[in-house]
Amino acid sequence: MRRDEPAFGAVMALAAVFVALGILFLAAPRLGAAIFGVPAPEGEALVYLPVIGLRDLAFGLYLAALALTAGRRAVGIVLAITVLIPLGDMILLGLTRGLAPQLALHALSGLAVGGVALWLLADATTTREDTA
């Protein structure tokens, strides 16, 4: 991706959000769980929250690295697959907590990730950047 295109900024913003979520779950796991929409587990089970944080942090860094080194099509495909994360979060949260207000946050996340994916994939079909 070219760094001067608006889509690059959108991808880097998504990467920054994932990095921030990762840091949140590492630094304040109970707050991260509350924002996610579930109560934090007690005892040794609490270790799962920093694990989520490490994965979100790593994904944000993967996404930033991909945006810096790959073309629109590759980044768009990764983001399109990533829509499974907020979709799964919504399903699991809905099954366990019902119509929790946090469902809207997960839906917004899915729309943002999916929207940027569509933007990148549409642009990739109109440019020759990813044909090699």
C-alpha cells in the first residue's frame, strides 16, 4: 500500500485500535472484560484476559506491518477474514448476555473492519498494484 493514500490511514487506525485494546487487556484486564461485555473471571482463569490482550496487540502489529509491506489486495483479504472476530464476539456475547449494550460496539467494529476491507478490495481491482 502507498502511505499517501487514505486507505493506508484507515488501516493504520484499525491497527492502532487493536494495539490499544491489547494494551488495555494487559494493563487493566477487568476493565477490558467490562468493555467487551462479560464479567472478568476470578482466580487463575483471569489469565485469559491478558492472553486476549497479547493476541490483540500482536494482530494490530501484524496489520500495521502488512499495510507497510503488502498491497491493497493482501491487506483487504486479511481484513475481510478478520470480520469473523467481531461476528463471533457478537454471537457469543448475544448467547451468553442477551441484548447487551456492548453488542453495538462489536457490530461497529465489524462494520469498520468490513468497510475498510471492501474499500481496499474494490481499489485493488481498479489498480495494477497487486497483479504481480
